[in-house]
Amino acid sequence: MGIERRNGVDAAIALLKALAAAGGVAGKAELATAIGVPRASFHRIAMTLATAGLIEVTRGQLKAGPALDALIETSAIALERDDALRRQRGQRRTERPALAASGADNEPIPLTPPRPRHRRGRFRIGFSNASMDNPWRVALVHSIEYAAASIGDRIEWLAVRHAGDDPARQIEDIDALLAAGVDGLIVSAVAPNLVGEAVARVMAQDIPVVLVDRGVATDIPHTSFVTTDDAAIGRLTALWLAEKLNGRGAVLMLPGDAAAEPAQLRLEAALKVFAGFSGIDILAIEWTGWHRDTAYAIVHNAIGRWGEAIAGVWCDSGLQGVGSLDAFIDAGRLPGTIPPHTGGDLNLAYKLAIRHQVPLAAVDYPPAMGIRALEVLYSALRGQWVPKIVEVPSDVILTRGATTRSIRPHLLAEEHVRWDLPDDLILASGLGPAYNPQSFRIHYPGNIYNRSAARTRGRVA
Amino acid sequence: MSVTQTTGVVALARMLKELGAASTTVNDFAATEGIARSTAFDIAERLETAGLLVRDADGLMGPGPEILALAFARYGLARLQGPAVPLLIWLRNETGGAASLAVERGAESFTLLRMGADWQNRATQGGTAIERDVRDLSGAKRATLVLTLRPQASRAERLHAERLAERTRLSLEHYLTPEAP
């Protein structure tokens, strides 16, 4: 194509963009100057675009034209189709509102505008994972892999690296993924204030970064943060326990990992609730690292020390909650005599609670957020605006008959539990009713032999 | 401008107009319009670089963000073309209702965007509608935000939805202002 032809096409493009920048209406002289073409050429270009209905030419002015309405309709249909596919992939139920919408009612919902669009047809995606320390983390990896498989050949490859809860190693992982040429990155940070610079390095190269599960320091730029309202998890479960105890009794608190932001937020919220009940005494707050064995040892000692005085046990997850239940069972407590517990997520937690008639309340922390994280990243890579924060909803789950004054179940534990599936199944994975972490295999670009990057050990941690 | 340049601009105009009809590839467009494939691909490439056109993985062309911004500008809403999508999705996800943004076009209503709800199908009629006017800085009404809840929505659901619809309206108006990103 010769230079002369290119100039005409480029001038037409410049005219349309200048008109858009001017808000859809601009003077002819102003536009002609902006695009830098002779008046006669400008006139011919304008009339050609007007013949197609893309613009309207009036005396002295150009305006956006009526043919553009058909483009809006086409785009609306495509967006609806895209949205329907995304919802299918996410298998999300929308008939109930989320636990709580984030942000104040008088604040605009924060959004991230698109960065310069990638021209690559297929995207290279990296996932820097904090650790593989427990079944929940396995489910998170599985959910991200599932989302990648669902998007299919729009992805060139997905690469997953695990940091073993070591911030230095996570920084190396992020830098390695950057060097490998990722177009977009998902990060579940080991600790919020330790990997922020590595994330900022990625963002500085106009590569979108979506944080999942755990964030970074608030001043570190990122595209989006996908999580579930940890404060609501802490608040609702603590409120249930306080009401279950009729506002009186000694509570043992077993939060998760002291370095992990979700655990910190849940504990903080729970303590605020308990502070509002003058009859509730906190016996001890013991960090468990979300480990069953650690919780078992703590509760074994606590039973030896306080015995029947332990009126309730607050856990922010069943990952360690099962250790507490084990300790009471091994101490000879009969069904119906183990104190009320909180903490779900893990299939075994529900099995034990039901089997031993333990009143239980939980708000599962859904690994399905991994699916949403990949979807948000995919949208960002395609040049779309995305929410700055995405809160994945979760259900309040109670054992039958455990409803209190303020806390009602969305789901009963007896309906939620899967007796036919392994103990280490995380129930809110978003991977469908047949999901089994021990036999999970998945094909996505970049995956060898359909093996998951999680390589589950197949037992409860 | 030479005849060749004019031919290129005509092809560009037709290509953009065609985006409002059925989806087509550059190859098919070139065949239909009787222009050289190399010309069509060159124009498509330029339009794509400029953000006026997008092509999916199958090569099907669609309107790009820049031409959509111009289209939304017909209704004084150019700045909402990008932000409105995630805002309507958020409202739909948080309430379970169907969310849409419409403008007045003469005597009729013209829908710019809509995000459907899971409960909507051919067998489901009606629903409770919540409407909010979206205004620009001068106070002029630019669009109507409509949230349609499922027919059996409880009073609590409606109150919750009204609160979130109001926040969505506020957000839409925020992103209409020059101060927003």
C-alpha cells in the first residue's frame, strides 16, 4: 500500500479518535487542525464517513453519527455472551446476595482502567502461590487451573510456582515469571508487606497483576484484589458462638497463620464481637498455622488445664478446627458434649461435627476465588475495566438446630458435607460436585501429562 | 487526496459500519466488498492499533473501545463506555437482579448495556424494577440505570438492592466526571 493511501486511512482514524476525545461534537476547523490534513482532504474524509453514518456533518460541526448505535447493540450482545460464558465457567449461584458489599454506600466503586492493550492473541499467565501448606491451598491451585482450562486456547500457557511460605522465594518466583514473559500475573502473597516491590516491578511494565486470597500493602499498585470478606467471616462466626453461649462462657480462640492477612482480619473482627459480650471470657488465643496437629496439641493441653470450663472454641477455619475436635474426641467426650465450634472449609470438619453432634458454624473461605481471579485477569488482558476489589460471596453454614438470634444458615452442614468424598476436600472450591482433590487432573496450555501443579499429597495436613 | 486514498477511506468506513451488522472476518469482508485482501488486512490492522476495532481469537471483528466511546458520546456518555460494564456486572452479582443502562433516543428507550440474571428465562415474566437517573455534572439526565429483581424478591432483598443501585448510580456519575481515571 502506498504512502498516499496510508495517509488517507490514518487521517480518517485520527478524525474519529479526535471526535471521540472531544466528546462526540467538534468544530470542523478545530478537527482539521487536530488531524493535520488539508481542508479539501478533510472534507472528502468527513463526507465519506458521513455517507456510512459514522458521523454527521452540519454547518461548521461534526458529530457522532447514527450508524454508531448499531455498534453499541453489537457490543452489548457480545458482552452479554461473554458474561454468560464467564458465569458458566465460574458456576456461580446468584440467587443470594453476598455476605456484604465492600466499601461505603457513598463511595464510588473503585475500578482499574485498562493498560495499553496486549496485541498477542493468546496470553501467557503466571501464578505465584504463597504455599502448598494445607488442603485449601491445593484447592486454590486447582481452581485457577480449572479456570485456565475453561478459557482454553485463549491462553498460551499458565505457569505456577509455589513459594513455600518464604517471601524471598516468592520474590524470586515473581521475577522468574516476569523473565519468562508473562502477559499477566496472579499473586497470592506470602505476607502483604514483603513482596510488594516485586509486584510493583511487574506493574511498572504494564503487566496486570491480580492479587488473590492475600493482598499486598495498600500503597503497592495492583490491578485487582480478589478475596472474600475476612472480617465478615470473623464477625459472623464469633457472633454465632457468643449467642450460642447465651452471652456467657469461656472461649478458646484458635486463629490460623499469624503472618497471613486473612487470619489477622478474622481474629480482629472476632475479638471486637466478643468484646461486646461482657460474659464471654477469652481463655487463650493460640495461633495454629492452620495445622490440624498444632491445634490438636493446643487443645489437648487446654483440656488438661481448663476441662469443662471451655464453653466454646472459635476457629477461623476447619483446617485447624478438626484438630480441636480430634482432641475433644480423644479426651473421651461423648457425642453431644463437645463444646460448640466454629470453622468450616474442610469436609472432615463437617463430618466430625455431624458425627459427634457438635454445634458448628462456619463461613467457608472459597478457593473458588481462584476462578474469579483468573477471569478478572483475562478481562484486564483484553483491555477491559475491572473492579479494584472483587469479593467472592460465601455462605453461612450451620449444623441443624444451631440457628441463633442473629445468625441463620444459608446452608445446613448436613447438606454441605460430602460423605462420599475425601476428608481433605475443600467444599467451596467452585469445581463442581464431582471434584475430588486426590484424583484431580486437568488439561490446560502449558500443563504436562494433565497433572495439576498442586500435586496433592492426598491426605489432610 | 488521490483516488487510492479515497478508496482506502471508503473501505475503512464500510468496515466500521459492518461492525454493527453480523460478525465477519477480514477475509470475508474483503470478499464481500470486492477489495484486495492485503488492503483489508492493512486497514483492519490500523483500526485495531487505534482501538477502533477488535478481533477475537477466531478473527471475527467487533467494535473497539475507541469507536464505542464515540458511540456513547452521542448520548454524552463517552467516559462511561469502559466503566459501565464492570459496574453493571457488580450490581447484578451483588443483587441477583438484571442490570441495564438505557438512554432516551427520541421517544423511545435505547439500551446501551445489559447484564442478565440467572433467573431470567422464557418462562419467567416480570420482576421488580428499580430505576435510577444518571446525571452529568450540570445535573442533566443522561441515562437510566434499571435493576430488575426476580419476581419473588423479598422486602429485604429489595431494600438491599435499592441501596446498591444507588451506589451504582453514584459510581456511574463519578466515572462521568473528568476527575475520574
